[in-house]
Amino acid sequence: MASHPQASSYTAAPPRGIFNLAWGVVATFLSVVWTAICAIGAAIAAMVNKPHAVTAVTRAWGRGIIAVSGIKVQIEGLENLQGLKSYVLVANHQSFFDIFASAAFMPGDPRFVAKKELLKVPLVGFAMQKGGHILIDRESGGKAIRKAIQIIRGGLDVCIFAEGHRFNDNCVHEFEDGAAWLAILSKLPAVPMSISGSGRFYPRGAIFVTPGLTMRMVIGKPISTEGMRSADRTELTRKLEEAVRASFTPEVRSDRFLGTES
């Protein structure tokens, strides 16, 4: 499957004045502190077997970071999740803010698939491991899939960034087939979601956030996996990638309101 880049780079961000730079430094510091607090809360909730409390803490974590950073989140297509008891959400990935926004605004009890390296992050790794998130490495994909299915059967949802890691070149890259495989094995609908703009204010490798900008999330129509077999995952992956590309926006306008804004 070709990657079909949609844009070579982001439109240049406005020059950062001293106020914007200071805001970014303060917002990043406060976000780290808030992450530590929420990680402890989520870990405690997980250890006493309160998955809905884990979700509530995670939602507060995401909303707090978005608020202190002054990020506007435009969301379209939430109605496509109505009536779904559980689902596999499949998205592209540009920055950590993709996780913050998904945790803050996606309905249900979302859990994330992430790399096992997060286990090395104090508190965060422990909270993710105990909170029902799926931490994987390249050598144990089958084991991770089985854990994800177990989590889904417990009534939780799974969010997967199907490109494999973050890209900040303002393109949608080729999807890996793990998300489609999980959706097929769990017999749950696969829901495509495009994320645009987040790489502009917190790209991979950034230290401080550039505050006050806008990101856009578009949730597509669910794709049923009823009757699909493991061999169908390549075709399902293609459909998910095409749906994400179709709604991806290379340049996000801050004055465009799509349904929910924070």
C-alpha cells in the first residue's frame, strides 16, 4: 500500500513572541505536574478494579493539558459512535496531543495501544500498565492482541494509531494491519478517525508546546467486521487508511467550527 503523501510540510507557524514562548514553557511544566497527579490517580483506580474511574481520571488528564495549552479541538462525526457498545478506533498519529484529545473527548472507556518503552516513564508507565492499556513490542504482537481482546471483552474500547509511530510531516502514512486484525478477531466495528494539525504545535522531538493553536478530529462511519476472517485484514486496513486520508486536512483553520471545541 503506497503512502500517498498529502502535503510536504506544515504551513509555517506564526513567529513566537516572548509571551507565546513563556506560555509554552509554563504550559509544558504544568502538564508534566498534572500528568504525574493523574497517573497516580489512575493507578490507584486501576489497582482497586475501577475501570470507569480510570477513564474519568484519564479524561481529566487530557482535558487539563489541552486547556492549559490553549489548544482548540474541533471534532466532527461523534454521532458515528452512537449506539456502539465497543469499537476499535483507528487513527493517524502526529503528536502526543492526539492521545490527550482522544482521551478527553472520545465516548466510552477508551484504552490505548502504545509501545512498551512507556514503561520506563515514571508513574505514567505504571498507570498505563495497570489501567488496561496495551503496551507492546515488535516481538510480542500476538500476545498484545490477545490482551487487547481481553480488554475489549471487558467492555472497554481500544484506540490504535495505525501508522506505528508519530509523524510530523503533515502527511498520512501507510497503515500497519494490527488494528484491522484486532477489529476482526474481536468482531467489533473498526472506526476510522483522522487527526489534523496537532503536529504543528507539538511535533515529535519537541520540548515545549506551541500554545493557542487548533487541531481537528474527524470520526468516520464504522466499518463492520461481521463475517470477516484474519485474511481480510489487508483489505480492511486499506479501507481504514483511505477513510482517514479522505478527511485529513493539511491546513486546519482556527475559525472553522465542526461540532465540539475546547
